[in-house]
Amino acid sequence: MITDELALNRDGWRRRANELRSLAQTCRQVEGWDSPAGRMLSDRLLTCSDSINTLAERADKLAEAYDLHLQVVSVGGRIQI
């Protein structure tokens, strides 16, 4: 049924968003060392963490879109693009 598929997709995107947030948190927790290479590593990990957070936000938005579509379909409506 279409609603089951939409719900699975929504839940999948929510799960991915949570996994991405967890990965970003892990990146922020990695400790560099006091040297130029260690500081560079820390800077790169923070940059990666920010990018991963952006991906998590986008995954959240996709989950919201699936949820909206699911709500519309559940009441017998249609979304036209």
C-alpha cells in the first residue's frame, strides 16, 4: 500500500538523519594533538562535522516531505507538482 511505503521512506530518512547527527558528534569528539598536523586534523574534523550536520538537516526535510505526503494521501488527497 502506498501509505506503508511512504511511512517506510519517512522513517528511513529520519533514521539516516539521526545516524548523520551521531557521526557529526563523533567527529567533534575526536581529539587532535598539539602540533600543526593535530590542529589541522581538528579543523578538518570540525568542517566535516558541519557538513554532516547539513546533510542531517536535509534528511530531516526529506522525512518531513514524506510525512506531509503521507498525511495528504491518508485523507485521500493528491500532491501535484
